[in-house]
Amino acid sequence: MSSNPISGAGYLLEGLKLLFKPGIRPFVLIPLLINILVFSLLVWLGVDQFEQLMDRFLPDDESWLAWLRWLLWPLFAIAIILVVFYTFTVIANLIASPFNGLLAEKVELYLGGKLGDQPAGAKQIMKEVLPSILSELRKLLYFLLRAIPLLLLFLIPVINLAAPFLWILFSAWFLALEYGDYPMANHSLPFKEQHQRLKRVRMTSLAFGGGLTAMMMVPLLNFLAMPAGVAGATVFWHQQLQKLPKG
């Protein structure tokens, strides 16, 4: 199967369009409300704390090193925004994971896919709560084991100039794993198998996750990032990932 960034970005756009389809709209509501709550809290926290961080870690305007503030500010801002946004995204996904699984199921059925017989509505959500939370915690552990060494790069002179770009790349990859889990878990694929399938089409996966990362940075549009990610990952699964061989 081919791997290219154009198709990865296309899956996300298709997922965004699907959110407004009549048969899918009702299943978008809860993930959307959770995302609005989480990102509203994030915006308030960011506005309140960002300037304090800048004053603490970078020279003030009266220092002869003040020019460093303007040189490093964009890189520092990107790093802080990505770290904080992703932390809150993990929390939002942890809360919304059962509903995201249901949304992925409805999108796949809309696309003509097939799923095994499952209980519907509230019964299905209750049945999937524990497995969904365990899956999110497993992904969180995967994230932390790789994110902590990356964050340490921000403390190393010279290397820290490249750290924000490495973080963006890692975030794109992890968001592909994060949202790809929902449709693949509906087919009982273990995390290791999900990881292997996404690696086989790495450029497509990175473009999909990169599009989500960018979407999270855009005010108002970021509220739709979670449901669009779930729907887009389901399109990704339906059109490409499920056709890849196992193992």
C-alpha cells in the first residue's frame, strides 16, 4: 500500500465533513462538549500562565539579553503550547474514550463497513468503559516513555533549538496512534498490531497526525479536533489500514 502525506491529510478532511452527516451528528455531541470544556480551561490557563513563564525563563525587556526573548519566543511558545495542549488532549480522550469508540463505529457503518454484533447505545458504552480507559492508559504510558526524553532536550543548549520540531514530529505520530486506536479497537486489534499497521504507511500516518496537531492550534476549530480525529481515523482504517496484512 502506498504511503503519502496527501492521503493522510485527506482522511482528516473527510472525517471533518462526516461530522455533519445526519446519521453521525448525534454521536459527535458528547465528544464535542468534552473538547469544548477541556480547551476552554486550557485557554484560560495558557493566558494566565504563559507570560509568567516567559518572565521567569527568558530575560526581561531591560536586560541587554532582551533580544534573546524575541529570538527564542516563537520556539518557546510552540513548545509550551504543544505540551499543554497535548496534556489536556490526553485527559479529554481519557474521559471521552467510550463515546469515541461509539462514534468510530457509527462512522464505519456509514462508510459501508461491517462490525460484529454488539449491544447498542448505553449498554455498549457501559461495556466499553473499562477497556477504553485501559487502552487510553496504555497509550499514555507509551507517550510518557518517549515524551520525557524529548522534553529533556529543551534543557540542552543548542540542541534545544531543534527540540520543538522533534516534539511536533512526535506529536503527529502519537496522535495517529491515539485516534487510529478507536476504529481498530472496534475490530479487536491489539495495540502492537495497530502500531505495526500505522508504521507501514508512516508518511500517511504522520500527515494525518500532523493535520490534527495543526487543527488543535486553531481557535474554535480545535473544538472539533477530537471528533474529526476519530472520524478521520475511521476513514483511514476503512480505506487503507484494514487492507494491510497482519503481523
